[in-house]
Amino acid sequence: MDLVGEAQSSERQPPVDVGGVEVESAGTWLVVGVGFLTLALAFSIRAALGLMMPTWEQELGWSRSTVSGAMSMALIVMAVLAPFAGRLVDRQGPRATLVFGMVTLAIGCFCIAAAESSGFLFFAFGILSAIGFGLVGMHVISTAVGQRAQKNKGLAVGIASSGSTGGQFLIVPLIAVLLTASSWRWAFIWLGVACLVVTVLVIWRLPSRKPDHDAERTSGKSQTSLLQDTLFICRKPAFHALFWSFFLCGYTTTGVIETHFLPYAAFCGFAAIPSATAYGLLSAVNLGGMILAGWLSDRVNRPLLLGSIYLLRGLSFVVLVNIGADIEVLFLFAAFFGLVDYSTVPVTASLIASHIGIRVMGLAFGLISAGHQVGGALGAYLGGYLFDLYARYEWVWWSSLWLAVLAGLMVFLLRDKVPAPEPAPTG
């Protein structure tokens, strides 16, 4: 049997009992590992935009609102694509989705390396790379893992999705070194090559189809249309609480921190390598925060856990406002925010699986992720616009504080009790 065939067989294996404790099959952990790697690379490419912003401002004369606009455009494209990527994983599994996404990302990186005008940057990053980001998204990986994990689902999702930040504590500082030692163009060329290498790994090791569960065969899934499933999801009160809180989550993470933390650090007088190292620390702590949140989501009241994460995130912006020129406070914020950054993802994924259902988890998480990207686009653009207008970031940080608190209050309205499963829509 070939390696892909072995992976397909292993994904159908039930959890294994080891010393009285059930552990996931090898196929599940294979998806977790590949998901971690793809997210690590994709999110590092996104973070590189903020790292390049001051360089592009000096070398090419692109304003921060222009570069922020490219990020906003990318987030809008990702928002439009997210439900369809989730639907594809629901129906076909993750391999085809990730292969197309990684190849598109590689092409996007090569095009960014050749960019001479802001218009071409919008095409290369705001469209090409955005398609790759949308297909290599946390909702895609979370759904792929959720389809396979039977025990410790939250922990498995937490480990896989932690690749979104875990790889960055090595990759982003490496990009900064390339930027200092060579040029930003070579940095993007090497990122494109890395995407192609990971694509080979996805083709070689990832199962080619989704698991065939008995519950799915009896659910009438094949008889439902995209519109029917979308209406089914939108009738769930839990969907609206998770959608709007994740919208605000996008503003306070992807929007203002992923796009503007490194430019803000440069504005405060910190050099590129210390700033990137602080971002790497944020990412490293984020890895632990996501795994911890995933582990806790299997054991504690999930709405209370998720709401508390949002409230703590709001408090972290108080530290950010008071960084000044103190490198120790910069690293303090990085550690604090890292703990509560993407730790919302495994808890949100767990609530989607239980309150909306595994059958439509990809589509539901795709819709919710679309809200996250729209919120992120708003934060990214406003950050650049307000800086160009007032030459300061304080208004952006204070708005993020109160929006994070509002997101936490929304989540507290949910109950942790798992609703009784509902039949799939018919007709």
C-alpha cells in the first residue's frame, strides 16, 4: 500500500486505548501536523506585510494607508471565499483545498517580490495571496481536524490551529534578518519557495478525502443545498453570538495587531529585529495559549472561557498604549496579548461543533470566519487611515479595548449545555 493509501486507512481508525486513556488515531495527528505547518507559513506571509510597511514607505513611497488598504482588500477576499472553502472541506476533505491554496500563495509571493507599483501590490497581495489565505485558513484546518477527532477534539484543534502563530516566532524574525541582510524582494521569493515545498508535503502525506462517518450517511447531507445549509445555520442563535463576537475578534487581532503592531513598534523607535523578535514572542506565547485553550475547552464552561479571553485581551491594550520607548513593556505586551490572541479559535470551533453541528461545521465556521475577516479589514484600514490623519495610534488601541470587552459580553449570553441535535434540512 502506498503512503497516501496508508494515510487514508489510518484516518478511518477509531481512537486507540492506551493505559485506559483513549488517544486519537495516527490519521488524525497527521492532519494536525500538516495543518500546523500550512498555517505557520500562511500566517507568517500575512505578518510580513506589517514588517515591510516602513521599508516600502521609504523605498517606494507607499503610504501606510495604501499598504493597509492592500491588507484590507485581502481580508475582504478572504471573507468572500471563507464559506466556500469551508463547504469544500465539508464535502471533499482538506487536501485539494490546501494544495490549491499553497500554490496560489507561492505565486502571490513571487508577484509581490516583483512589485513596483501599489496597484500591482493590491493584485499580488490583495487578490492572489488573499485567495491562498482564504483556502489555507484556520476554519479549514479546524474543520478538517474536527471531522476526524473523536476524543480531545478541542486539544487537537488547538494544536493544529496554533500553527497560525507557532511558526511565526521563527519565521517572522527570519524574514527580518533577510530584510536586513538582503532585501524584501528576496524575502518574498524564499517564502514562495517554502510554499511549494509544503505543497509537496500536503500531496504526499495528507489523506485525499474526508472520513466517511455513519452519522453523515444517515443525515441526508447529500440532499441538502448550500442555501438550505446556510439557512439552517443562520436560524441558530449560537451562530449569531459567535459571528458577531468573531467579527470584533477580527478587528482586535488581524486588523490592528497583525497589520499595525510592527509599524507601531517602529514608530516608537524600535529597530526591525527587536520588533520582529517581540512579534515572535507574541507568536510563541500564542502557540501555548491556543493549545491551553483547546485543552480547557474539553473540560470547563466554554462560554465563560471564551468571554474571559476577550476581556483579558481588552486589558492588554492598556499595556500597548503605555509602551513608550521601553523595550521591556513592548515584550510584556507581546507575552500578554499572545496568551489571549488566537486562543479564541479552538473554543469557538468547539462551540460551533456542539451548537451548530459537525455536518455543516466547515460552512458555519467559514461564515463566522468571514465576519472575522471583515472586522479585520475594518481594523487594518482604520489603523492606517487614523495614523495618516493624526500621526498616532492611540485611538485605534482604545477602540480595540472596548470592542474586545463587547465581544466577551456577547459570548456570556451562550449556554454551555449542548443542544439536542437537529435533523438536516430536507427538500
